[in-house]
Amino acid sequence: MIVLVVNCGSSSLKYQLVNMDNEEVMAKGLVEKIGLPDSQLTHKWNGQKKVVQQSIPDHQVAVKLVLDSLTDAGCGVIKTMDAIDAVGHRVVHGGEEFACSTLINDEVMAALEKCSAYAPLHNPPNIIGINACKAIIPNVPQVGVFDTAFHQTMPPKAFMYGLPYELYKEDGIRRYGFHGTSHRYVAGQVAKVMGVPVEKLRIINCHLGNGSSLAAIKYGKCIDTTMGFTPLAGVLMGTRCGDIDPAIVTSVMEKHGLSTKEMDALMNKKSGVLGISGVSSDFRDLGDAASKGNERAQLALDMFHYQVRKLIGALAAAMEGVDVITFTAGVGENGIDDRAAICQGLEYLGAKLDAERNDVRGKDTLISTDDSTVKMYVIPTDEEIMIARDTKELVSK
């Protein structure tokens, strides 16, 4: 079975074509700046790369361009669109309606539209991508894979907020959590690497990047996570503030005369390590600046490391212990110094970092000492293969 994996952003479209017989990535690429004058497609196959610069006014044109590239005589990897057996879509928010991936039909699309109120920046482009694929390859099954689905096993005591209960019942105000596809992949992969069933492990997965979240995965099920009603909650991130006293919002709005949109932009795009450092949202830039004596860059890093370490302790308490701590995503997989700083002080949990083993980037690796009772691993995430696997499973049924 050949599966096309599609991840639509507001002005971008990432894709992979995967042969599920052996899980080989046949081709992959990125369409950037959709609707802007300098839009382009970067298409990769068989170790080669082709860049197409042309007008791409909307996502339907982007999808058509992707399919044309996949079937092109020069850079294609399939002869016709008929070779595509199914399309798997990343969908950010599935609300309480979707606790697992699902085949997309009219009823599902209506539910996704409803969930757009919870993720106005993310769900609409996801829906546009689905509709574009349906228009161009209407007879190919489409599957939605939801970032929020994995967290639907959280108990009410973990997902409820201390607000009037009616806000939950009437408006859906609750903790949803995100990065679920990544958390699910890493939990399964570390169990595979260890040779232990995931149902026997208590895992804290640290998905650390420009957006960061931690999840407590107890015996294969998520019981708590750090992101909340939106992906703004939890640790401070590249440009997002993370957890703050909610009264700060009204205080800043009143003092500086900010609208709700302006306050939302401040918390989502001008805060985090960028806002603290004044340097960058990229952790590599912060490390360089800190090494040259930039105190604000060092403060931003210290805050990030401290908050991740603090939440590891909280999630360990939620699971009544921890067996494995995993690091994934851009910073988690590649930030050698970041991992070292986070793990400093976790010895009380029985988690001891091996400095030599920790000198690694981007591959499945044990980074804890032999006498560490809590094992620690770097596990590169692969959300696309999870989407492809779910798509294959649903379409096969």
C-alpha cells in the first residue's frame, strides 16, 4: 500500500509518499509561502532535490503541484495518481470527538469544522488540505490523525480547569494536549528499543523544540501532559510564554491598551525564549549568544531547562514513579547541552546522565549511566510514519 502523508499549515504543505510494504519514504517535500508572491515547492526523491518556483495561490494548487511532482517523468516515483492508495492528514485538534484516527467522511468534516473554534490557526488549513485532496483525487480514502487524540485517556482530574463547570460542558474548556502523535510514536519506539512492552513502562516524554510539551505515559496511556486548552501552555517555548498567572493577561491589556488579538500575538509570537533573550527563538542562537556572555540569552536557557526539569518531577509524581525519560524533537534530539542542563538535579529520581553517551544527535540512543535506575534515551520522533501506519490500518479494514 502506498500512502501520501499531508501536513497543511496556513501557508505551507509538508508531504511524504510512503510505501507501507516496507515503510520506505519514496519521496518527500515542502510547499512554502502558499498565497504569497515567492511561493515554491522543494521536492526530494532518491537522494535528489528539485525546487520549483511558481505562483501557488492556494492549497488546491499546492496539492496538484505535489501530485504532478510525484508522477513527473523526471522527478516522480509513481506513474499515475492511481498508485496512491490512501491519504493521511495531520489534524491538530480533534476535541473530545476523536480519541483515535478516523476515516474522513462528511460527518467527520462537520466535527472538524466545529473543532476549528479551539484551534483557529491550525485546523482551518488542515481542513483546506483535506478538501484539496478530495477535489483532486476524490476516490482515494482520506484519514485524519489528530494531535489531541492520544491525550484523550487523561482522567478528568488531570484535564479539568478550576473554572465554572459550565464552561467545560458548554464551551469545551479543558486541557486537550498536543504533540500526541509524536508522544505516541516515541513511547512505542523506546519500548521497542528496550525490548519491554510499552504496557509495562512509565514514560515521561519530553518533546522539546520551538514548541515543547511533556507527557506522562503510564503503561501505554497518557495520563497527563503540559500543553492545555491550546498549545500555549506548559514550558516557555521559542516564542510562546507557557504557563503564566492568568491575571497577567488582563493587567497587561489594561495597562498597555492591547486588544485581544494583540495580547494573543504577544503571548504566542513575542514571548518565550525570544521575549526573554531579545536574541532569537532558535536554541542554537541562544547557546552561541550565551557562550559569548549574553546574560539574557543564558537566562532564557536557564528558565527553559528549569521548567522542563520541574515538570519532569511533577509528571513522575502523577505516575507514582518513572521508568524511562525520553527526549525528542529538534532540541530534545540535538541539544546535547540542553539535555545535560535539564538532567542536572534529577539524580534524586534515580536518573543519572552519562556525559559520553549524551554526546549524540538524532538517533535512538541510551544516554543514562549503567547504574541509573531511571533509563534515559534520545528517540527521534517520526510523526509521518505514525500517520501512515494509522492510515494503512484504517483503510485496510
